[in-house]
Amino acid sequence: MFGINQNCEIALPDTYYTLEDYQSNIPRWCPGCGDNSILTAVQRLCRDEQLAPEKTVFVSGIGCSSRLPHYMGTYGFHGLHGRALPIAEGVKIRRPDLNVFVNMGDGDCCSIGTAHWIHAVRYNMNMTVMLHDNEIYGLTKMQASPTSPQGLVTNTTPKGSYLKPIKPLSVTLGISNVSFVAQVAEWMPELMFEIIKKAYYHKGFSFIRIVQRCPHFTPHVFDDLMNPDSALLLQHEDGLSSSETMLKTYKEQEIHDPSNIDRARELADIDDVLPVGILYRNENIEVYDETRRRQRFVTHKMRKDALETQFDKFLIEPVSGGNGHA
Amino acid sequence: MDKVDTLAKNAPDQTGEKKKVIIKEHIIEIVSDAGEGAQKAGQSFGGISAKAGNGIWTVEIIPAEIQPPPRSKAGGSGNRIRVGSFYITNAGDEADLVVAFNEQSLLGRFESGNLKPDAIVLLEDKWRNHADPDIKKMYRDAIDDLKKTPLRIYEVPMEKECLKIVQNAQRGKNMWALGMLCSVYSRDLESARNEIRLTFAKKGEKVIKPNIDLLESGFQWAEENLDFKFEIPSAGITKPQIVINGNTAIALGVVASGMDVCAMYPITPATSASHFLSEIFENVGGVVHQAEDEIAAAAFAVGASYAGKCAVTITSGPGLALKTEVLGLASMAEIPLVLVDVQRGGPSTGLPTKVEQGDLLMSLFHTHGDAPKIVMAPATIEDCFYAPVTARKIAETFRMPVYILSDANLATGQQPFAKPEFKEEWVAPPFDQSPVPDGKQPYDWDEETGLSTRIIPGQPGGMHTVTGLAHSRQSKVAYEPWTNQEGMENRSKKLAAFQKTLQTPKVNGDDKGDILIVGWGSTKGVIEEAVNIARDQGYSVSSLHIKYLQPMASGIKEIMQRFKKVITVEINYSDSYKDKIFDENNRRYANLALLLRARYLVDVDCWSNVYGQPIKPHSILDLIKERSE
Ligand SMILES: Cc1ncc(C[n+]2csc(CCOP(=O)(O)OP(=O)(O)O)c2C)c(N)n1
Ligand code: SF4
Ligand SMILES: [Mg+2]
């Protein structure tokens, strides 16, 4: 974006942030772990959109995926298992000027943090939220997750997991105030980048389920989905318009208007193919951090007056008698 | 002045003028079914008395349920008002006079030992000829029984008189009763009218007028029909004061501190602080966020603190339990946070509306691992106002959570105190957004104090990721064994550095003697009152009140060593030394006693109970007498 077109007449900002500016520690994920591609995508987004590193915060929970902030050159908050969202909400209410991103695992978001997830959708605060869904607990070494496919053999379900998985998209689309829902797989880097970018520019809570490989524990769960024919590419002039290559690779396509929530819910419910793209978007939903926008500059005088008004309600004027007990 | 309770049963003298008995103090209770407004009447009477220059302490009598069955002993709701010619610090002993809207509420207070044996009872008489024969019988039986006791019962036609003014006596009887009390205690009627105007200011003249009519009617009725009258002379007030309860004081303290994010989840008895804050906070740029649960509330507050000024979260015991993990994170990542715990009876759902001081040890130790935090406990309503101001400052300076342990006693207790004069230095300065100098680290722990300056998002050059994982000065995940040790040491040093700023608490009474009573939190007033009475009676006893529970000031051990016996008085559970099954090897001590024993190797005894009621001065007096033998 910036700094590319030398003939551009716009005065360029003094600082141009390169990819290295968004990199920090060397990632410690397993080789081939899908979290690496997600990291690359967000770093590229920051660079392309020239997000000031000091004005950008990545908040996460606990899990392999939640290590992501440590690898960013921005500010970060590696919080508690399940609690990334309320922490991010606190950051945003205090600092609407910051770009807030949230990274969570499927255990983080869809199990221990479920209550926060539901309510975060309802608050609809301005933030970009990535669910790294590897359908397994990675960090704690392969236990069933609420999104694990039924029958998956894990350390806690040696005979195969018992329950049907929760559907993160269906749940999200069922909550009032839902304003942006998208899905992609990390092995589709170009598409993932485009979707994260749309999510970033969406006003409100943008929720992206990113299907993420965990080659270490569940190398084959996504074998079927990785076949390009298993993807259903959602296209629309108000949604994503993909490149020629994308259109060639992903032949299953559907023109889907992201304002159509009924179709979005149907798509979210489909089991055998993976709809990728923007399922739902609505920019006209109230944003909690704007509804609750605080008056920024409170002078000492204003504070003193506010207190005095209250004190007056409960005031006792001096009275003679006794020896006084003020 | 001391002619307390000397009035004869039939007070009017020959001239027909009522004799006005001058008294030093009285404890008045007013009880009704929930929703009949006894609480409002009691608060108003407290306000009128305070404005007349009396010392007061009011405390709510609260049933556990919102709509308890009517006319039930446990369902009585109302107010206790202690009024005196001196500064009053607690709810006192048994009541001298009670206004009851039905005989069951009265029995509830009588049977739980809250009334003096010869208390004056002003009782609604409409039940005497009630249409329902069961109710009629219940009432008559109760009165017959009570008349056998020394109680001085006056049956009062409250409903009948109210119906002369309003159609529904249930809404309004409270103001009629207030009028009656104003007559009994020789209050200025105009100041009572003003109190009503203030109470119903928002509702307008349509509501104010009938309430004033009721007030005047109650006043007039008492003037004509009651044969006694008291006066409690003013204690005098030299400077303007305000009279509020502890939760309102905390909310105002939050405003005064400059904190502007409060995240909470409703829980009794803490919620009213957030209610009050919600009303006024936005005027000063504040937000009260009602989160989906206490974990979220704490995490929200931590997120807000992390990104700027310190935030506050307000809760009670069960909520504190849920916030535990987040508080460990705040301690570990050195994020300032103010936590208010308005304690209630525990464990589990316990006694939701009743007083207890059972969260002290929890506050110190609930997080897993070593997570230093500062714990302070206000002792008065005035303390409740200043606590958030102080706590905010400490939290930001020492980068750690500060707990304020209030309780149900302070939450609903009202007491006047000098009107605070706002000071700019109370307010948090704007947070730093300047570039971070090269080489400065997120945890630049000072070698001596462990202190470091926070780097806040928005500061160029300061980018780092805070984490609850063990971390280095750069906030990098610790992989070497010594990094964790270093971090722990530095976080602990901060507590020690803070401790150096604390002053030794002052002993009430002689600084050596036979017995030292030690307390913390809301019991200061009652302990000191009892100790001072005992001292007047010649007992060698003093008291010590501890405001900072973690860390504790220096000098406490030396004070305790100068007494033969040290006993804590607390409102929480401990095993009684009188029960044979408990001995040195298994006896469980009250919260503060355990802490003092552990820290100071002093043989501290304890006296505590969990009746869910404020401690009465005479029970501490009895304790002093018993242990002095
Ligand atoms: C309160 C709490 N309970 C349990 C854990 C242990 N724990 C850490 S991460 C995790 C689950 C990780 O799975 P997921 O959220 O899917 O993230 P992933 O590692 O797969 O990216 C668990 C159970 C914890 N850290 N905290
Ligand atoms: S265990 Fe799985 S999710 Fe975790 S780093 Fe390795 S590959 Fe990634
Ligand atoms: Mg996972």
C-alpha cells in the first residue's frame, strides 16, 4: 500500500512499517502447524494496512494458538484460558483508539469461554476475533474439544469421542447483535488474508472461524476438507470477490449475499462441505463501545462539581449543641 | 442528662402537659412486611436526627427474600436507628422503642433478642379485628402473651388514621409512622417535611403532598394520644457533614478517585454501590459495565486497567471466589486493580443479606501459587469513602491488586462524617503515552523495592506482550529456572516496600495491660465502645484495630506482647474453646487470629460468631469480664 507507488503525490508518512516490525520472538509451534499461517496473515495485514504497532493489541487466552501475541511486534495480552474476550472488551472500552485483535483456540472459545463468546457477540464491540479451530486441545496434548468430530480418538476418548460437535458458526449466527461471521481454512492463505482484512474493516465484532491443522495430534482430521472440491467458495459483490486463481482452484461456488442471515444459517449448518467466505455481515448494529462512549475530558472542576451535587443531597449543616463531633 | 428510661407508665403530669424526658441515646427500630416502607421511614428518621445534630448509626433489617410471606417472623424488614447526643459508631445493644406494622415482625425482633425487656412498642392494631379469624386470633394471642412481659405495648390505629388521608394505607403508613416518631422524639416538623421533599423530589408534588399530610397526621395523633415524649439533645456539628451508607460512600469514593471503569456482576450486599455509581458515573466520563459473570467482570476490569488507568470491580464473597484466577493474573502481570468485596455470610450462598467478616483469609490466599496483593478494610462509613481513593493510588504505584474488604454492616449502615473536600491529587493523572526510551523494559524491577513503571499500549517503542506465564524483565516467557524466582522475589518486594509506608496502629486505651482486643473492619466502633465502658468500670483492657491486613504495619507484635491476653473479636466462624472436642491440636481460629498467630508467634485467642448480626457492645463487655477473671 504505502510507499509502493513512487509517483504517488500523497505525502507519505515518515514511518513505514515493514513485516519485521510486526515480528517478535521466533514461533515455537510444531512444524506445519496451521497457527504459523495465521500469524503470517495477520502480520501481512498489519504491514499492508500500516497499523501502528503501538496502537495495536493482540489479546489471547491459553492454548497453542494463544501464543500468537508473543510472536507479534505489537502490544499483546496473553491472558487466561477462556478469558480473552472479556479482557479485550476491557481494553476496547478504555481505548477505542487501539486496534484490538483476539486469538482463541476451540477449547478457549467454545468450551471454557463459551459464556464470554455468547455475550461478546451480543456486545458487538469493535474487534477482530479469530477462532483457531483445530478441533482438538493442542497445548494439553490431545483431548477432545467441543468441536472434535464425533468418534475422534483422543486421550480422553480412547474409544472415540461420544458427542456431536458444537457448530461455532451456527451458534454465533444465533446470537442477537451478530454482525460479522466468516469462515476460512488456514491452508487458503490468500482467502484467509482477504477475510481477515474485511473483518478488520468491519465496524463491530467480526468473528472468523479459521479451520486450523494440528499436524502433531490430528494430522488427518481435515484430509477430506483439504480437497479443494470440499470448499464452497462464497462470492458476492458485497462480500468477497476472489482472484482468477481462487476461482479456478475452488470450483464449488455460491453467490451469497452476506446480508441474508437465513441462507447464512443454512450454510453454517452444512456438514459435508466447508463454506468459505463471509457468511453474514451487518454494519447497522449498535456497537457497545460506541453506545457506552465515555466523555473523554473530565476536568477536576467537573469531578468536584459532580461530587458536590451528591454531597448536597446528603448534607448536614452545622448545628450548635454538645461539644461537636465533626 | 442520664435519666434514661425513667418515665413513669403514665407520663402526663397534673398540668396535662407531657413531660419531656431528656435522654442521651435511644435505639429505635421500625419493622414491617417487605415493601411497606419501614426502611425508608427509618432512614428518613435517621436523616432528620442527623440534621438536628445528633450522632446516628442506622442499619437495615433485611429479610433474605424479596417477597417473604407477609406477617412472618423472619420476613420483617426495616431499620434500626441508634440516635444519641454523642458520636455514634455502631448499632448498639437492644432497642428502646420499636414501631411494628404487624405483631409477627415484632415477635421476630423480640425473640431474636433485639429488644430491651421493657422496650416501648408502638404496634399497628388493625389485626385485632381482622376479618380473617386466624389472623385475629394470632394477633390477640401474641398480644396476650407479650403483655405478660415487661414490654410497654401501645396499640396504635395506624391504618385507620392513614385511611383518613389516602386510599391505600399500605403505601404511606411509613410516613405516618415517621410523623409519630417525630412527635415522640420532639423533632422539628418542618425539618421532617424537608426530608420528605428531598426523598420524593424526583416524584414531584403529587407524591410529596400526601406524604406530608400523613407525616403531620402521625405527628398530631402522637401528640394527642401518647403519654410520653423524649428529647435527645444535639451533639453539635461544627463543620458540614454528609450522611450516607457505606456502599454509597464507596461509589462516591470511586468517583473521587478518578477511576472510570467499573465492571461488576450483581450480588448482594454489594450491588447497591454499583446502582448508585450507575446513576452518576457517566457524568464524570465513567462506565459501569454489567458483565455476564464475575470472571468476565474481573477480566474486563483487568483489560481496562492494562490499557490505561486503574479500573475497579465490585463484588461479594461468591463473586470473589469466581474472580480468583483473574486476580492471580493481575498480580502476576503486575496490572493495577481495585477490588471491593462487600462481605456477606458464607460459605456458598450462606447468608446473602447478613454481615460476616469471613473473606479475610480468602483474600490473602485464594490464588494458587504466590500472588502478592494488598488487603485493606475500612472501619467506618468515612473510611469507605476514602478507601477507593487510597486503593487506586496504591494499586497504580505498586502495580498490584488492592482489595477493599467492606461488609454488610457498613454497606447499609448510615453514619454522618465531615463533608469531604475534593483534592485534585486524589485523581489518577492521565496515563503516559510518550515514547518509551531505548532499553526500558516492561518489568524494570528496582533492586531494592521491586517497583517498575508500567508501559501502556499506545506508547511507541514499548511493544511487548504481558502474560500470566512466568516471565522475564522483558515480559518474555521464562524458560530458565532463575527467571521465575527473580520475578517472584520482585513482586514480593513490592509488598515489603509498601509495608514500610504503614504506620503502627494506635492502641485505644493504655498500651499495656491484661487484655488486648484486636479487630478489623466494621467492628471498630463497637469494640472501642465496649472497651471504653469496661475501662470506666476498672478493667485493664485496650483495643487495637488493624486497617491494613496485608501487609501489616510494624509494631503490632510489640503491642500484643505488652498484654497478658490477646483476643480477636470478629464476625466469622471459629471453634469455641469451651467445646470439649476442640483442643490445641484441632481448634480452628477466626480469620485474623490465625493470621496474627502465624505472623507473630503470639498466642492470640479469638471470640467470634456467625449469627449474621452486628456484634452488640454488651457481648464484648461480657467477654472482657469473663476473660478478666
Ligand atoms: C482454568 C484452566 N483450565 C485448564 C487449563 C489447561 N489448558 C490449557 S490450554 C487448554 C486447551 C487448549 O485447547 P484449545 O483452546 O483448543 O487451544 P489449542 O492448544 O488447541 O490451540 C487447556 C485445557 C488452563 N490453562 N486453565
Ligand atoms: S500441538 Fe498442534 S496446535 Fe499445538 S503447536 Fe503443535 S501442531 Fe500446532
Ligand atoms: Mg484447539
